[in-house]
Amino acid sequence: MNRHKIRELAIQSLFSIETTKDDSQAAIDSVMKLADLGEEEAPDYLEFLVSGSLEKQDELDKEIAEHLKKKWTVQRLSRIDRVILRMGLFEMENSLEVPKKVAIDEAIELAGEYGDKDSKSFVNGILSNFVEG
């Protein structure tokens, strides 16, 4: 399974958790079944993205909040933008295999697929703050 598909499954799992408050394993299992991958074992990278984004959620939210306009909070963002930002930032800060710019590009692509018409530029604007130079 390619990394883009894994990221899609991770976003779907995180969105499900954000909506239903399921635990990460239940959300991953559900998303895998919906994608007709129920017979396959969840890729390690999927579990890394989902569990890591959840474990560091408070820390990620604080970092994201520093780059929001006045009076905006992470909780005011759409659910999909929120989970894409969290996962993108988590991947940028914690994956040794994926360059930061690739993680940003993937987050932007996911925002285009799952978010509204402004999500791509918004996600790009926020995550770009975390890349040096």
C-alpha cells in the first residue's frame, strides 16, 4: 500500500475518532473495512500516524494555535482541517523517512480531496510556518 493511501486511511481514522470518540484501533479497523482492506493487517505507518497524532494532540494543537489569526482557536477549525493539520505536523516532526516538504505536500493534497475550497491554501499557510527557510 502506498504512503498516500496510508495517509488517506489515517485522516479517515482521525476524523472518525474526532467525530465518534472511538479508540484508535476501532477507528482504524472500521476504516480498513470500509476501504475493503478488512482482511489486511493495518500498515505500521498508519498506526504510527494515528496513534502519534492522538498522543501528541495537545502539543500539536498548541503549535498550530500559535499560527492562527487572533480569536481563532484550533477547536473553531473544521474537523477535517483540524485532523489534517495535526497529522501533517505530527508527520513533519516525527517521521525520519519523510522530508517536511513532502509531508506538507501530502497534507495539502488531502485537504484538496477532503476539505472545502479554502482548505488547501489554509493547510499550506499553517504548515509552511514549520519549515525553516
